[in-house]
Amino acid sequence: MTHDLLIDPLNTVFAVNCRVEDTTLHCGALFLEPLVQSQFIRLAYAGATLEVEIPSELVNSPTPYRAWDVTLPIRDE
């Protein structure tokens, strides 16, 4: 399953050009605003909803985070 864009409800996390494989979300690009407060982020767009785990070092980071070719685990619900 692929998704062009996934966004969290607060518009602070953006995952672009994504592909779901089993329990993993592969992102072509990932952007997090500063001070994201939760390690578990619900991403959604156009009917698709996933909850992913971001690395603990990015939680409450004072600077924005941008990366390419990122892999995030999908949290079991």
C-alpha cells in the first residue's frame, strides 16, 4: 500500500511518498516540527490511518527534523 502524504492531526508531522510493508512504514521524506510531544504519532490522509513510533531522541526536540528514506515501525493497535 502506498500513500503520497500522511499527516498527524496537529499538522506537526509530515510523511511523504510512503509505502507500508508488514509492520513498517517507509517514507521518502519525513518532517517533524520542533517539540513533538509523543513518541507514538497517528498519521492519516484520505481514509488511511496508521500509528507509528518515532525515535525517542526526536520527542521534544527543540529543532525541526527532516530526513529522507526513513523507516518507522507501525504500532500495533
